[in-house]
Amino acid sequence: MIIVQVKLNGSGPYNFMLDTGIGVSLLTDPYLQAELRLKAGPRFQVMGVGEETALEAYISDSVRVEVGGIMAPALSVMVLSDDVLDLSSYVGMPIHGILGADVFRSLVIEVRPTESRLIAYEPTRYRAPHGRRWASMPLSMEGSKSYITTSVALTDSLQLPLKLVLDTGAGHALSIETGSDPRLQVPQKRLRSQLGRGLSGFINGYLGRVSSLQLGRYHIPNMLTSFPDNSEVYQRTNSERNGNLGFELLKRFTVIIDYPHNRLLLKPNELYKDPFEHDMCGLELLATGEDYRTYIILKIQPDSPAALAKLAPGDQLVSVNLLPANALSLTQISRLLHSENGRQVLLLVRRPDGELHSARIQLKRQI
């Protein structure tokens, strides 16, 4: 994810995730409402993607937002009544909200993932880079979201142009909504999974792979792809689209999002040839504690290496390959569990009753 430090009404800084997939910025931490003295507008119900009920929220107008040297003096922010996304526990650091595309709509934004840098340019002075490694794609704006249309080979014999939301806030590489076109089907080789969480709860569906995706001049093979259940995504969208393109793919490029000139520019970085992999252990961790360095197993995938090793929800991770778990970030642990088919990992966990349990796990590619 792209996390930036933000000041709101002169207070902060607070950690916000940059998400071009939403049109309005969100304050997900309800405790900041009083601290920032936000003026509450009329309350309403928000129904997002997920399986649960609607969420109460209100719009607070004229919030001053500062990101680095950029200031939006009067932005409207949606304030949620409850932190249902719980981004802090999934990212492993305090997250207070989400910056939507509305903050950067009048700027050219360059994202350099391998340098952990985000650069904003004034559009009238901006000069696009040239060179044979740069690819340019049209970016269309519809309502509050931006879209690209590109060719996706679902199988070796079926290739379709798909309209995809440009979504830097999505952790997956590609998500396809099968309800948007009868020709879009979940692959036969697939894995039932909980794909993520939206404003209305968990998103369920399948993981599979597509043969390839064309991104400008770049041909991306064997992409891990999410296929959310139709009832949880497509029926709750208000525009015609086939899915979205997430940061797991975009992080493999230096990305320039040029809203004023309706274009997306891409150049491969050193992550470009990294394989697309799903978790090879079969456990989902939640980061807790004051420093988000206490890791609790939230869920175990049936028949996975973690299940075979007798790990269970509620177990607390004590050590990873003989290193104290609290010495590692959630990102470092996640990278290890996605790393290599057949790799041996030694985990030590503490049961809820205090008993210690050691598990030698052989990572296994599940999809």
C-alpha cells in the first residue's frame, strides 16, 4: 500500500493510505473527530463492497488537508462512525484514513515504489518523460473514478478488452467481476478465499490466474487474479466496468498518474519480473498492540501447510525462524510467507492458554 503522512486542519501528521479507487477521502479513525473538531453534516448510510450491513457516516466540509508541500484548503471528507476496515491491523502501523482521488485530481502524481517516494507536479509546468521503456495509456475519468481499457487473455483461446478501475488502494494485482460479462468465468483451477474487506464487510470469492494482461507495451503473463462473488461487488457498483487494477501490479512500475492530461505512464522497475504469488502458508495475521508488533493468527486456510502444522486462530506468533516475531514488521513476515514454493519456515506460537507450540512448515504454492 501507499501510505503518506497528512495534516488535517493543522493537526497531525496522520497516516493515510492513497487510494485512487475511491472518489472521496475517508476518515476511518472515529477518535479523530473530536480532536479535529470536525463539523458534522447530515448522517447517512453507506453501502460498500462486502457481505455485512450498511455503515453510518457523515460528510465534513472544508477540511484543510496538507500532504508534504501540497495543500487542499477546503476538502470534503467522509467520516465513518466505526473503523470497520481496521487498516492498522492489516498494514501493521496506525492508519487514520484514506486519501481518495479528489486530493490529487488537479495534479500529476508520480509514484516510485522501490524508492518509497511520491512526487506531485503542477500540470502546466509538467513535461512527460520520454524513452523506449516508458509506456503511455489513455486514462478516462467517469464520475469520481479513473479507468483504463486493456486486453486481458483469460485463457490461451479467449482474449477480451476489459475496462478496469485504476486502484492504488487495492492489494491485489487484478480483480475481475464475472457478473459484468457472461464471457468472464472463474478459472477451473481456483482457490476459494476471503479476498479482502470493504466498507460493508469481508469480500469473498476465488483466486485464480489469467494467461496474460497487456499494459501498454508490456505483456504480463500468468497473473494471480481475484474473482469476487457477483453479489458482493458488481451489483453494488454504479458504473459499467469489468474489474480493477491494483497496486500488486502497479508497484512493479514507476507510475505517473496524469489526471489533467488523461493518461497513465509506466516504466518497469526492479520488481517487474517478480512472480505473482499468493500466501503459501495458509494463515492470516492480525497486527495488534501499541506498536503493532504483536501478531495473532486470525484465520487458517483448510488443508494448508498451516492447518497441517496444527496452527489455529488465536495463536500468537512468538518467533519466526528463531527471530523474535516483534523484531519483524508485518510486511517482512508476509514477504517470507509468499516467498518460495517448498521453503522451510519454523514458527513458534503461544496458545491462548499460554502453552507454546512449534511448527515446521513447508511453504506450498496453492494456486
